[in-house]
Amino acid sequence: MDVSNRSSVVQTVKTVLAASLSCAEEDLLRERVSIHPAQSREGRLRFPIRNPSLTIATMGSGAVVACSRDRFAWAEEQLGSLSRGQLFSAQTAAKLQALVEPDAQFMAGPDQKYVCSAEELAAYRIPEGVRVAMYEDGEIASLYRHAAFTHALGFRADSPRPDRLAAAAEWNGKIVGIAGASEDCEHMWQIGVDVLPECQGRGIGQAIVGTLTKAILAKGIVPYYSTEVSNLRSRQLAVRLGFWPAWVEMYAR
């Protein structure tokens, strides 16, 4: 897989999102909202398709809605004529929440998704006194005893999205930060990161995410990074390392 530049990475994102949203790649680029029945397609991100389901995503043009068939007619009537801006508005979010609440669900997001290419990965430095070690596949289980790093690791050897790589920062003989990559699909791995509160603001997060990103790209895999739109610190970390916003998503869970 070519991960050398922005255009090749964006193409991978389009292919994976189209599989995940049960749509055509062209639907992600059209200036309209399209509605599609949720299906399990090869190459999709391996998140569970809930029953009932509802996912909304945009790459910046129009937007795509993928939902279970019992929500399809409602989605066509209530969402099909909206603009992208209206679809992601607070007013529509309230309607969506009212729809999913009777099924004991809630609307998560909107989440901002970032990706990076080898060409655009920015320089980073390891803070003085910090040692960063890489862990791969079976080695990662040795990190599961560090329970504080729940955003970085899945803590499940049998997960459909297994932990594949991790970068751990050690300072004064103690692990103070971990960035982990889960294999969300064959061509895209998601990065999660945790730094102990007392060690934040020292550049440790940037060092371990940068180290992990470089290792993922070296495998020909697209690294992606997800954060709530309100989490400015997390978003700034991604941008400083050369990640750029690729899509926005919200979903019922």
C-alpha cells in the first residue's frame, strides 16, 4: 500500500470509508446527503454493526448516512434533503438522539478523524530523560498490566481490532505514556494515546505518537487518529505531527 503522499492516503481513506458505510466512493464526494442500508463489506473498519445501527460521515463535500433497514425510511424522510451543515447541526443531533434513545442507544461524536502520510510526518523529538520503546503484536500483552492507559490499548488479545504496535515512554524507571495502534482494518490502523496527568505538557505524547506513526507508515499502513471535536489539545497534537483532518463521523452506540 502506498502511504508516501497525501493523495495516496486519501484514496485509501475513500476506499475504506465506502466499504464501512456501504456506499460508493463517489457518494463521499457528492454535494448531497445519501442514505444507504448498513452492510458488512470486505475492507471495512471492523467496528460492530449494531442492531439497529446509524452512522453519519463526511469527507467535506456532502455526507453519507448508513443505517439499519428499520431506520432507513426515517433517515430518507428526515435527513435526505438536508445539507451537510444542517445534518451536523445541534438541531439534527437532537432529532437523532430522540430516534435512538428508545433502543437504549445514544449518539456519539462528532469525532474528527485525522490521517498522515510519510511525506507529511513532521519532525519530533524525544524529551530529555525519556526512553521510548516499541512493542509489536505478542509483546504488547506485557503492557496490559498498566491499567491507566485505556485510550492507548485494547487490553484484549482476541479483539477483532487487535493491538498491533505500541510505543511506550519510560521516565525515571516508570512507564508514563503509551501510544498504541489497533488494526481496525487491513489498510488503516488507529492510534490511541495516554500520558499520565502529572507528565502531560512535556512533549511525551508527541514523541510516542510520532514514533508510532513512523512505524505504522513503514509497514505501508495508513495511521489514523480520532478525537472529539472539542478536544483541542488532542487535535493540536495530531496537527503538529503532520496529520490532517480526513473525515468527521457520528454514530449511534
